Amino acid sequence: MRRLATAVALAMALALGTQAAAATDTTLAAVKQRGELICGANGTLAGFGMPDPQGNWTGFDVDFCRAIAAAIFNDPQKVKFVPLTAKDRFTALQSGEIDVLSRNTTWTLSRDTSLGLDFAAITYFDGQGFMVRKALKVSSALELSDASVCVQQGTTSELNLADYFRSNRMSLKSVTFATGEEALKAYESGRCDAYTTDSSGLYGERLELTDPSQHIVLPEIISKEPLSPVVRHGDNQWTDIVRWTHFVMIDAEELGINKGNVDAKLKSNDPETRRLLGVEGQYGEALGLTNDWAYRIIKHVGNYGESFERNIGQGSPLKIVRGLNALWTKGGLQYGPPVR
Amino acid sequence: MLQRTLSTRRRLGGVVLQIAIVAAIGGLGYGAAYNAGLNLSRAHIASGFGFWNNTAGFDISQTLIAYSASTSSFGRAFWVGLLNTLLVGAVGIVFATILGFVVGIARLSNNWLVARLAGGYVELVRNVPLLLQLLFWYNAVLKSLPLLHGSMALPGGAILNNRGLFLPRPVFAANFSAVVVVLVGGIICAIGLTVWSRWRHQRTGANVHIFWPSLALIVGLPLIAYAAAGFPLHFNVPQMGRFNVSGGLEILPEFVALALALSVYTAAFIAEVVRAGVLAVSHGQTEAAQALGLRSGQTLRLVVLPQAMRVIVPPLTSQYLNLIKNSSLAVVIGYPDLVQVFAGSVLNITGQAVEVIALTMAVYLAISLFTSLTMNLYIRTVAIPER
Ligand SMILES: N[C@@H](CCC(=O)N[C@@H](CS)C(=O)NCC(=O)O)C(=O)O
């Protein structure tokens, strides 16, 4: 219902307002004036974005917003998180309700061009998978012809699912739900044989089931899901800030700079390290921030690898391996352009 | 003379005012649409209905018309969703009306237990939010049904499990239409027979027994035609597969849960409407009817209800409208109604919130106006002609 309300509000604003969300001021100016960043996050996905019982938000996507807040305010707590379902998320961003969307969102051509939005950087290389009950004795997604599959609406998963079954000439009975939680619950109650979503999501959601050991994730990855933070189209300064927040976290990992040693690294002689941490050059000011912006990110949140391991990697219950998300120097795809 | 001109002038003024109001509203609507277009292009958001004929690409679990993810358009998906909304709305209205009338009348019963039970039903159902009831029914329906492997085999080849109820689907051969023609003819003849016997009863007082002849006309003749045409009807019986039942006519648990929740909920309100309507008929009417020797069932059917209907129909209409609008709660249990399919999947894939929401609202408005119109026509037929 929230989603409808947001969509209706957007429709009203567009019909009656004299100016759309991309107002006279820049997003950065608005965020600074407000004193906090408003970040659209998942809300129900363990490891990526979820508030704990005390209301503290944690997760990989959440840390990304904390990094932006650290860069702007030198305080990772100056973020307000807005939980969004897959269906709400773009409308919330278009209408200006949030400054940035950091919520396992796949970068696609149509989303990039027709929504008035821009994708900043691929923070997680993902792909879609299937989860089934062990008792079903299925070992490949290709055996799923005729199966009922629970899926969440408004996701790329919904579209990939239909594509995959069609291209493999299998018949599909999909049951579509508005939120991931509802889809998962229906799967657990036996309404569906399989549940499908990004495999990153499967790791977290499997652990929410009553008995995770009764369920397995099938080996097939049926799609490319480059997950990226999203901003409104047209505010290039803001896009740059969000994009480079990701890049400096990658660069820091590559240079061996982390939360623990960042202060010591300020005294480093390595020119790349000195530029990154703002000891040399005016790179931060060029973004509209302070020159120590990247130092603040590493100090408060850590580098990419630290955020990964803490939230979804070996330091978390999800135990996701780096795989495609390892640094390019280690056989992965994560690659940060140079700060210079 | 003077009076005439005055009233003409007043009427003229009224017409001018109405035209002005319509023009103003039209202008506002146009302005809003124009402004929206401008704002959308400024925000680089696609606009217009250019997406209508593009391939939808997503699957829908219940389709009353042919639909395929790979070849059908967003426009087709819209119609699929709309038909699903109309289906659950129509089924909900029928059951809510039946249940509502039964409970409403039961609440006025002289039988203490029956009246209390009906009262308890109304209070319980009216005071729990519909959303919770819907989730309750969905889980109750799903949990109480057997899993696929414990599927219940019902008589006639039907299968029941938590994937749905699978009935044998009738497949009609070409010459089945002959049977239909005979059946329709038989029904018309039977109606004619009934009218004739009533007419005779009124004129001469003689009772003509029409039961057997009618039965012969409605059942016997078509059966003979059916045999003569070479039994042109077959059934596609559902078959158990590895994961699912295939073939047959499928009724989804989501549909059952939604129809059930809407009927049970709305029936409680209809029951109150019916009770109020019956109480509005003065007790003298009942006494007079009983004095004439009518039994209590007859009194209710022939004397009280026809008068009560005049009071019942207007609020009943708004209950119907509520039911149709509430059917959009389908989203939470995965029933593919208009809101779920069109304002959900289509909106998200195309990102065109303004167009999709505007069209969805227009559709609900149209359905509601149509329902009101039908009910108003019905009111005319139940209105007691003034003498
Ligand atoms: N990456 C896909 C899917 C993202 C998505 O929404 N995934 C689901 C399953 S992991 C989710 O986060 N659901 C949580 C919710 O909306 O409640 C997309 O961008 O469309």
C-alpha cells in the first residue's frame, strides 16, 4: 500500500508541481543543509540492509550509505534509512524522498534511460539463482519444468525467470508477490517448489527459514545482476560523489589501507596513498567535499573488503566468497580508477 | 408570463453555470496533464503510452484470456489483470450478498441462539481489519490443504492440493452448439409453460402441474439431443505431474482466499444493511400479512423484503463498491488483479507511474460508476409505484 501511496504522490507532484524533484539546489547542498543523508535501503535483507532489534541499520548496502555520510559529515551516523520494497524504490528516488538508493538494485538499460535515474557504480556483481527443498531431489534448475516458482514483483528476477523457462522450453507456474518476505513465506509454506532471486539474496533469505538445512541453492546462475547504487539523473556532482565513494573503497583495499592502519598511512610516502587520503592534492574539494573525504570513509567504515567480510563474507553468517567481487588483482572484477 | 421568463432565465443561468464548471474542470485536467508531461521530460522520465504494445516479459499465474510472457504486450497484461479483478469482484459480490442476507435475517430471528450467532459473526468480522482477515484466510487455506504429494483425489477426477483445485475442464466439440440451442429452447418453453399455468391459475383457479413437463423440456430434450449429436463433450482430466498438476481447470488458492475474505468481510456489513432495511418496514405490515394467513417465510419473501429493498439497495451499492475496491488487497497474497499486475509489475518495469496510476484510477472509477448505475436501475424496478 505504501508503494501505491508513493506512486500516487509522485503522480500528483508531477501533475501539480511547477518543478520536478531535481530542484534548483544540488543534492549535495540539500543534504548538507539538512544535516543528514536520506538513504533508501532494503529493510528486510540480512547482510545487505536490515535494522537490528534496537533499530541500528547494518549491512553491505547500508555501509555504503554510511560511507557517503562519513565523506560529507565525518560522521557515519548521519544517515536516515528508509526501507523500500523492490516496487517502491524508484518512485521514492524520483520523487526526491531519498537522496540515494542503495538497495541491491540491478543496473539495466531501460532503468538507466527511462526512469530519469543514473547508476553510479557496480558495488556487487551478482546473478540470479534458485532455492529448492532438499526433499524435492532436484539438482539442476533445468529439472524445474512445470514447477511453481515464487518470485518478487517489480524485480529483474521476475523477468529473468520467464526468460529462462522460455529459452529452455520449460513450462512455468510463477506466483508473484509484492515483497520478498511474502514470496519467501509462500515458498516456505509449500505453495511453491522453488524460490528465485539474486543469489546474494538467497544466502540471506535461506537463513531466515525455519530450518535452512532443508533447503539448497541450485548451481545455475541464470542472469547478470550488476547491483549498483542509484541517483537521480542530471545532478552530475552528486553522481560523482556516490561513484567515487565506491572507487576509493576499492582503491584503499588495493593499497592495503584499512580502518586499523589509516592513521599510520597518513604518513606514508606512497604517492597514490597520499593522494587518496588527501595528504596531497585537492581531489576532495573538486568533488565539493573536503580533501580528507576518503580518509573519513576508511576511518569510519573501512575499505571495500572490510565492509564485504564484515557484512556478508567470512565474518558474517552468510559466508559469501568474494568470487567476482574480488579485486581485479586477485582474479575478480572490482576495479577502482585512479585518484589523480 | 413574468413567472415564465423568470424561470426560463433561472434555468438558462443554471445551464451556463454548469457549462462553466465543466469547462473549468476540463481545463484543470488538461493543465495537470500538460504540466505532468513537462515535468516528466524535465526529469528525463519517459512519458506517454508508447509502452502499451511492448512485450511484457513477465508471467501471470491466472489468465482468463490467452497470455504468454514472451509474446503478449503490457496492454494484454492490463486486460488480464482487469478481468481477474472483475472475476473476484463478481464472485465476491454474489457470495457476500447471499451470506449477508442470511446473516442479516438470522440476526432478527426469534431463535435466541441463531440471533446471537449472527450478531457475534457481525461484530467479530466487522472489527478485524480486512488485511488481517485476508492473511488469515490465505494461510488457513494454504495450511489446511494437502501438499502436492498428499493430493486429495476428489470424485470425477478432480484433484485438490495447496497448488489449487483442479477440475476436469470441459472440451466442447463443434456440434455441441446444437445441444445448447435445444437447451435454450427447452428453457424458453418451460418459462412459457409456467406463465401459462399461472395465467390459468388466476383465471380458473385450476392447478396445472408443470414440474414433470418442465423437467422433460429442460433436461430430457437436451439429453436426447446430446446423444443424437454423438456425445460432443469431453473432459480434460487433470493429471499428477512431478511438481504440479497439469491439465484441467485450475482454481488458485490465492483466488479462493481473496474471494472468501472479501465475501465474509463484506457480508457482515451487508447483514447490518439488511437488518436495518427489514426493521424499517413497519411491524403493521407483518401483522397484516399474518392476518391474511401468510406463513412467516412468505411474509418475509412477499411482504417485508420487497419493501425493505428500497431501504437496502443504496447502502448495499456502496458495500459492493467497497468490495471491488478492497479486492486490490490482492497484492499481499499474490493474486494477479489489476493493481498487482498493472500498477505493480507493469509500473515497475516501465517506470511510468503517472500513466499507470492514472489509468488504474480511471478503471476503478469506471467499474464503480457502472456498479452504481446498475444498482440504480435495479432500484427503479423494486420501487413501489406511487399511487
Ligand atoms: N536485483 C534485482 C532484485 C532485487 C530485490 O528486490 N531482491 C529481493 C530478494 S533478495 C529483495 O530484496 N526483497 C526484499 C523485499 O523487498 O522485501 C532487481 O534490482 O530487480
